[in-house]
Amino acid sequence: MILVTGATGCIGRAVVERLVSSGHQVKCLFHWGREHLCPRRVVITGGDVRNEDSIYEAITDGGACDTVVHLAYIRRETKEDTFDEVNIAGTRNVISAMKRANIKRLIVVGCLGAESRSPYPLQRSLGKAEEIVRASGLNFTVLKSAVVYGEGDWLTSWLAGIATDFPFVMPLPHSGATKLQPIWVGDVAACVERCLSTRSTFRQVVPIGGPQALSLSDIAQITTQAMKRRRRIVRVPSALTKQVVAFLKRCRNALTELEMDALAYNRTTEIGGVHRVFGFAPAKMASKLDYLDPNREPPPLPVRFRSRAQHASA
């Protein structure tokens, strides 16, 4: 059985669906007291990566797990959830719980640009988490992913918010020139699933990305075409990042100044790397944006997973 943390996020949902459809038994760690879309045909257990005991219980109760896919991290800090507590300490807790349960196989999805000395807090926290994984002594794989797109992602959700809330124009920071290599969430899930049997990924950091290196302006145009909206791209220089943030702050899924500033650097890897390691060609972005179609059916309603206190009293 495979335990998946972060099973309700954009990547987590796709990974769970892929593993289940491939015939694997899957257990999902759901955060206490949060609303989630409930996956099908899985075992659901409550917990929190900030609580090592709850992870240990999730691994061992109701059938022991032999693999953990750790996807639980946050992109934005709050007073309740910090990068140190969730991204860094959470990873350490997962590893400690695995060692207590004598589980050796760990698969993590990180991101390109995640380095412990990064000037950006999110990338720095993920870089430190990656270092913890590499020093764990476990049979790990870190998939160091290019920017991921799919329903509930941050990139196309942000661009779609601008296109929805502003008519006629789409202002982009850093002149829209930043090079990214978007990879479809379904292809990330396929890479995770193939890591289970691809021995060349054992104890390795494996960069993955889509089949095209696209500028931010290219991605914006592809996104608006999928939404059936026409917008004129306005290329705003990096020196005016603060002004762009202020102008776009009322948009749904707006980025913070720090997040928009982090878009200044390119995030690409080897074109064809996924095919070389995993044996398949990832999809082009324009072919996988049907979730942005304004005529699509609405998603199902979320289900609230009980709080820890309610769970204990049941």
C-alpha cells in the first residue's frame, strides 16, 4: 500500500488517480477539519505532517504501507502554517515516521529552483526539505519538477484570474520573457507512478519538465486561447514589479510581490528528459487546458473531513 500526503492538492489528486487506475492500493492522508474533494477507491486517514505520531498511525493502521509519496507542502505562509513547520519540519516528520515503521521507499515532488540558499522563501524551504530527504538514508527519489499546470494549479489559475477580471489587456511582469517549461499534472503523476519500478530513479534527484520551453507571454496567450478570451499582452519591465502587483492585487488568485518577483528567473531543464528516464513524451500545454473551458461542467462539491477530536470520539 502507498501512503500519499498532500493527496488533495493539484498534484496529489492526479497522483492518487494515477496510482489507483494502475492497480495500486492507496491511502490518503487528509488534513483534519479541512474540506477536500474525496478521492475514489482509496483508504482515507486523518493527520497532519506537523504531527509525527499522526503520520506513523497513517502508515501503520489499516494495513501497513511500503511506500510514501510525500506531496504535502504550502506555497504561501500564514500565521497558522509556515514554511518551516510544514515544508521543512513536515518532511522531517514524514521521514522519522517512516523510520519508526521501517518503511524505506520515499518519493517526493519538488521544484526546479528549490535550493537551500535561494533568496526566495518558498524555494529556500523546499531546497532545505530536499536536503533532508537526500540525507535521510532512505531509498528516495526527488522529482525536481518544472512548473506544473492542471486544475487548481497556481500558474494558469493566476493567468485566468487576470483574464477574467481585466478586460482587453494582460500585464505581465519581467516583460513576459521568463522561460518556463510547463509540465501537465497528469504527466507528473505518471512519473511518480513509474518511479515505483524504475530503478534508475532510486536514490536520485530527477529533473522533469514539459516538451517546450515557453516564455511567460507564450503561456499567457495559450491560457487565454483555452479560455476563449482575447487579451493584449502588456510587457511590464522588472523594475515595475511592485506596480504590477498593486495593479493586479484585486484579481482572483493574485500573486504576492515576492511570488511575482520569483518569476524573474528561468526554470527549465533538459527537453526530452522525461522520455529518456521514463519512456514517454509529456503533453504539449495547449492540448491539456480543457479545464479552462468556460462551458465545462462544474467540479463536484468538497467533503469535509472530520476534525481530530470528532474522529477520536466516533
